[in-house]
Amino acid sequence: MTTFAPDSLDLNRKLPLWYQVSQSLRASILGRSPKDPLRLPTEDALAAHYGVSVLTMRQALKELEAEGLISRHRRRGTFIEPSARRGAPVRLLGSVDTIVAQQSGMSTELLDHGPTAVPADLAEYFPELTEVGGFRRLRSDEETGEPTNHACNYVRPDVAALIDPRDLVRWPMTKVLRDAVGVRISRITDTVEARLADPETARLLRVPLLSPILHYTGVTYDEDGRPVDVARIHYRGDRFSFTVTLEAH
């Protein structure tokens, strides 16, 4: 029987392995195509795929099962839940795959894309540029069609030229940059703050004007320390929460 093929993962030895594996598999599940099979490979095969022990893999699968993304059946195997949706808040421990998982699992509409002037408040990230590639998307709940967040990405022109806009309908920008374009991401810095919905955000998210929203800014750096993408995402305040865990060492 054909099984689902998860994405690859570069492990960070400073973070719990089971957590990284669970978030990578989680992102693969939420970003899967409707035509992808629902049956997962065996524990042994998944452990070999990620380069971890079977015990680590088992712990990762237990996390996904608790979230309702998969179901495990004795003698039959492990299956992706067809109606799997992201419900629990994402715990950010520093993995790029966590960011991918955070952005996955919703219906995405690409509103527009093309060259755009560098916003004045983002000039510090693109000091030598006057123009970047702009991509605007609206994400909605797949079941209800209700808008959940509005994302704007500002990408360096040389990188933006390599992006196939069709990929952004299926995958988050972070995944497109890393897996489709080949950007070697070194780090992503996140800032989340409370704001009030302006007229455009209120219209897109179908919320009252000046209602509370979560404003996320994520800056993606390549291995040379160069900002390649600055993302601004407006989340409906009644639909999202963020929990951040900081390691002591």
C-alpha cells in the first residue's frame, strides 16, 4: 500500500529531537495535497527517514496523536486524520519546521504579487534596495471559509524572482524559500504584538474596524546573515494564541 511521504529534516542537536520530528511531520501533514495517501510509513521507516531512534519517533507520533492529526491502529498502522486541523497553539522552541507548521493547514488565496517599494519602516532590513518582491495572501479555514489571517511578504528581488507564485497557494513562504528556492535559512526572528484592525485588515478578515488582532513580524535570514524575507501577518485575535518556550541553556 502506498504511504504518505513526509518532508526531510535537518536536525538541530540543541533542541529535543522528538519535538523537531513532530513539528516537521506536522508541517508535512498540514501542507499535504488532497491526493496524498493517508497511511503513514511504519515507525521503523519514519525513524530511519528522520535519522532518530524508534523511541524518539514514537514520542513524536504520540504528540501528533494527542493533537488529533493522526490515529494509530494496532496491526493496521498509523493514518492521517482526513479532517485534521491545527487546533492547539504552536509551541515555539526555535525550529524552522515549527514556523512552517505554524503557517500550514489552511486554504490560501494569493491576492497579488510583484515588485513593490520597500516600506519605510522595513528599510533597515533592505538598506541598499528601493524595491522588493511583494506577495499578499489571505488564509481561510478550509471547513468554514472564514478568513483567519492576512499575510504580506517582502522578499529580496533576486530571491523573489525564483519563487513560483503557485507554490504559495499550497505551501507557507518559509517552506517555499527553503525547499523550493533553496535558501539556506540560518534563523528567523519573530515579533508578535497586539494591534487594532485598520480598514483594509478589517475588510479582509471580516472583523469590525478597530477590533483586536495579533500582528506578527518574522524576519528570515540566510546563512550569510542577510535578511531575505520580512513577513507581516495579521491574525484574527479570536482565532490564535502563541506560546513561546525559552531554553535555559
